[in-house]
Amino acid sequence: MRVAILTLTYHPDHTGSAVYATDLARFLGERGHDVTVITSFPHYPSWKKQPRDKGTLFRTEQQGRVRILRGYIYVPASVTPWTRILYELSFLASLTANALRAGAQALVVAVSPPILVGAVGRLLALRSRCGFVCYVQDLQLDAALSLRMLRPGLMTRLLSRIEGSLYRGASLVVTISEGMRRRIQGKGAGRNNLVVIPNWIDAARASREVPSGMFRCRFPQLGDRPLVGYAGNMGVKQSLHTLVEAAKVLQDRQSDVQVLLVGDGAVRRNLEALVAASSLRNVHIVPTQSPSEYQELLSDIEICVILQAHAAGEVFFPSKLLGILARGRPVIIAADSESELADAGRASGCAEIVPPEDPVALADAILQLHESPRRRSEMGSEAAPYLKQFDRSRLLKALEHALLETASRRGTSRLVDTIDSRGADQA
């Protein structure tokens, strides 16, 4: 099968949807498919392009059976709503140009967000007279509206209509959680062309222990005090100000616990300003770490924290939870109690759940876990049974099966029943 995957980010970008777009492309290539990835130059999550890519409009790379068509993208020095729009529009322009030279395909997969990647994917599918798949990792518009990053208006109504049209016209829509499935179905996707395939993890690989102390050696300012923290994108959806405010509560209570924020993103400067304004001595903000450095971090951290803004529970799912659980680290989840993230934490047995945007409740949970080594050990040892449902090989085979079905008969009414009856293990 000749398949094109359209994605904003791809390896060596190493967080968010880049991880899963890259793994899907490589898996399909290893299975004998001819894969073309149409993407941008590496820039995420650091929001900086590599020196060799500056001023370059297009480049073609070949990795095994995966052909990569990269195109220009404007990467803003400071992420604001307007620079974000320019960022996405620049990518859509180069994406369209690369799609025109990608050649005929048997299937086109558009990874969303951004929403308009799907519009380019739909045009390429029409040109190739093949099936079109929307692969939804994040409901971008819903998140922006629920978090008041955008106000309802002409632009949001237009994007909503485009989004609904893409879902209705897709041969297949794949998303990663039940909450997102409900939202997408409400936007017009039919049950027979909408499937949930969660993001996956290679648990055996992710659970390999890394010697402790290596992360602290690179950041001597951390000393040997206990670390609690977050690593990942620093955006509005993560509500990271709550963790900074919880650090103030910890400092006021004279706790020796140190709060660590690792990453980059739109709100990093705001967080740094908040730390400075509050005169916090127990908060450390460090840049995005490579995958290997992140594993070193997990060896040195006592408690991981995942935060989700109020009312964001159905619009995105932070799959970083899986990697944390694989390493046996206890987690505090600050999210709506009815959210899928909170449900996942409870089901794993490895997480404490606290209300979102409540720094006192978060600080209380941190102190209780810090003072209970036995509880932390018990939480860290309970993840293995839960993680079996997210096995990489099983879920990638299920996704491959769904794509092959779509390529052979576009929008089949038997697709969901086939996957449900045969099961992902047999796909």
C-alpha cells in the first residue's frame, strides 16, 4: 500500500503527536508499505529550527521505506494567538506544495491538529482517487474555545464547519479516547467510519531502569532534595500556574520538596515571571529534554504531576501518563474528576486525583505522598496489568488493519464490526 501521512511534527521532534506519527510511519514501512511523510522541519517542542534548516524551503529525506518531504515553516520567537496563526498558515502553504509532488497514493492520513491539515489531505486524496483518513490526536478548536484562547466568532464558525465537513467526508476517522470520539461524532462523523485506537507504548522498552543521579548531575542546582514535577509542553491546556502556586504553598509550609518544570511552550515566560514575582526558591524551570534525558529525569524524580485545565477533559489526552507508569513512578493528576485522564489514573492504581486549578489540594497531595514512601512504592508497582491494553504491537497492528480496510473499500460500513469481532490481537 502506498500511504501518505501528513503531520505538522515528525522525528526528531519528540513530544506530542510527533511520537505517534513517527512510530506509525516507521511501523508501516517495516511492514512493507511505501510510506511518504509530508511534514515541516524539526522545531518542536523547543520552538527553534535547527541551524541547517533556516532559510531552506524544501528537502527530501529517505529513512528505510519512509520518504520524508519537509517544507518551510515559520517558527515564532514568541507564541501568541497571531503568531500561532502565521505558524500554521506557513506550514499549510508548504504542505500543499509538497502534497502536489508526493505522487499518487492508495491512502492519505492527515494527523490533526492543525485542523486544516485535513483539508490538504482531503485534496490529495481526491487527486489520487483514494481513501482519506483523519487521525485526530487533539481537538484543537474545542480546546481553544473551552480555555478561552479563542472567542466564538466568524473564524471559529468557519473552522468548525470545515472540521465537521472533513469528518463527514473522511473514509475513516481515528481518535485516541472515548471522550474525543463522542465529540467527533457530535460534529458529524458517522459511527461506521469512526474508531478509537488509543496511543500506545512499548512497555518493555519504556520500563528499562536508568541509573539515578544522572539528571541531577546535569543540573547541580537541584542538589539532593526531593523532586516533584512536570515535563512536557507548557501550554494553556496544562494549567501549569497551578503547580507554581502549589510550590508557593510548599515553600510557606517550609517543605524541602523542590518543584521541577521541564519543557518549553507558549506559557513558559509567564511561568518564569510568576516564579520571580512570588520569590519562589523551590521552583526550577529547565529546557526540554531529549528522550534519553527524560528517562534520566524519571530516575531522579519522586513524584510526577500531570495537570489538565478545567473543562479540557474531552479535547485532549496526555499520553505521557503511559511512559510515567511504565517506569513505576507515582503520579498526581490534577484534572476534572469525570475526565478520561482522571479515569485512567484511577484505573491504573498509580495515581492520586485532585481537582484542577486548586494549588492547595495539589500541595496537600504532594506532601502526603512525599511523606508516605510505602504508598509511593505500592503505586509504582501496580501499572503493569493496566499497561497491557496499550501494547505497541497490538495497537499498531489494529491501526494498520483499519487503514488497509479503508484503502481497499473506502468508508466501509463493516469496518468497526470487523475490528471489534476479530480483536486487535488478531489484526
